[in-house]
Amino acid sequence: MSDPRHIAIIMDGNGRWATARGLPRSAGHRAGVESLRAIVHHAGVTGLEYLTFFAFSSENWSRPDGEVRELLALLKMFIRRDLADLHRKNVHISVIGERDNLSADVRGLLVEAESLTRGNTGLNLVIAFNYGARDEITRAVRSLAADVAAGRLDPQSISADLISANLDTSGMPDPDLIIRTSGEMRLSNFLLWQAAYAEFLFVPCPWPDFTPELFEEAIATYRNRERRFGGVEARASCHDKSQALSVAAASDGVAS
């Protein structure tokens, strides 16, 4: 299989990483930012087209106020500290998620990051902030429903492509590979529509321990997958594999 064009990452395990070391959860989030920085740099030099991070979900507002303030402060720090460097490296930044309920200063930083890097042609860095897939799909459906109600759109013309065009990720390729760290095995309301045919990889280490080397191992694992998009499997059937295992076992018995 060819290399992925688009990798999306659910950065999970910052708090548990910190707790295991007797540190406050905020220390885990700060360590997670360092991992993010390292992976973005690595992806930029390897030629990956799109890299999406689940930075802050629409459900994260329910966390303790102090932790939410810490996460917002880290976002601000990342943009203020890294934006100029990312711009110099030709990184194009996009932000997906609901913005209407964000504070003016946070919304302004997101707009600044997108505006400054709009003309860049290198890595497309996508930040999912205040993002929830169900909310994204709901907003897209509302937009289409408004067009139908206004007579601008025939309901029969609504297609999967049209729905995709009304999502936050309009114009982006769907993720080829979705990685989640910390061993949890769920999407947690992340890119539900776009993940229809993505490959998934759940790695046991928490996000602060996820290195460029592990990132490359994830890509190597992806290369060994077979993406069929609903087609027929080209590999041997389970029956054929069972027969092969039986033959191998019998051969081992003779050899022994």
C-alpha cells in the first residue's frame, strides 16, 4: 500500500502520564505539547500532506475549570510561540470545530493562524478545536435544510459529496490512518463521517511518550494493511489460512 496522504491523531493520555509520575495533570498537557511539536516537525520533513490533531473536543468544557484554563493557555502559547516558525516552514494551518461560542481572544488567535499561513503549500496542519463530529454533522445538515427551505436546493440532489462539502473538512481528503494513543479503542466523536474507510491504529503509550519513531512505525503498519473500500479481499480466506496452519503444524510434528 502507498503511504498515507492524511493522518489524524487522537492525542490521549496526558493526564494519566502525569499521574503515573506523581505530577499534576497540567504537566502532562505541557509534555503533550512537546510531543505535538515533534510530530509536526517530523511530518513536515517527510512529505505528509495532511496531519490532523484532536486538540480540544466540544465535550472537554465539562472538565474542571482549572484544567480547561490550562488547555486554553497551552493553545495560546503554542500559537504565539510556534506560529512564526510554522509559517517559515511553509506549514498551512486550518482549524475545524465550532467557533461561535469561543471567547474573542481565542477566536482571534485561530483566525490569525489561518490567515498568516493561508498561502503556504507545505504540510496541511489541521487543528480540531472545540470539535465534535456529531456537532459538525448537525451544523452541515442545518445548512442544507436551510437551503432546501429557501428553495435553493432540491432535496433529491443531496448526496454524500454534498454533505462532505458542508463539513468543516470541506476540500480535505478523508484520513487514511487514525491513530489513538494511550490504549483506548474508540473514536470519541472524532471525524465520524470522514473515518468511514480509515485504517485505525491504537497504540498503548500515552501521548507524551509518542515519538517520531513510533509515528514511523505507525506508517509502516499502515503500509501492510489492505484497504478494500467495501471490495473483495485479495488475501487468503480464513478457511485457507486454517488449512495452511494445519499443514504447518503437521510439518512441525514430523520434523520434531
